[in-house]
Amino acid sequence: TYAYEMAASSICLCKNNGILPLSKDAKICLIGENADNIYYLLGDYTSERKPDEGTSIFASVKDNFKNVIYSRGWSFDKKENIRIDTNFFIIV
């Protein structure tokens, strides 16, 4: 189907060259308004969840790496500074 072709062509597999797994000391900048919001990560057809059920991407990354910077990114209200002195960017 057309949707499958689009999804398959949007995936990029890069050669590892020793980058993965990331070091615990890697500087990571996590960008995305919904990276710290479990509700939006689960999708529209999600049933109500208990308060301590699930973990956001931000919480997971922060638990596994020492140097994590989180930015909601750009919005119409204000522009947040995005740190460029990091080793890796994760965009959600």
C-alpha cells in the first residue's frame, strides 16, 4: 500500500561506526513539546491511565544519561534556546 511504501522509505539505517551504544556521559539535547507528555505519546485512542503508569521519553532518557538538556523547541509564544554544545540530538 501507499502508506507502507512511505513508511518504509522514510526509515534511514546508518552505519554504526562505534557510535552506538551511547556513552552514559554523552551530552544529549532532547527536543520536542511532547517528549515529556505521556498522554500524547500514547496516541489518540488511549484509555485513561493511572497516574504512575508509563514513562515519558524525557524521563527515560534522563534516567539513563547524565547530561540531558530538554527543550520544548519553537512555539508561536516564544522561542527557546536550543543547546548546540551537545553530542547528540533526539527530536520527538
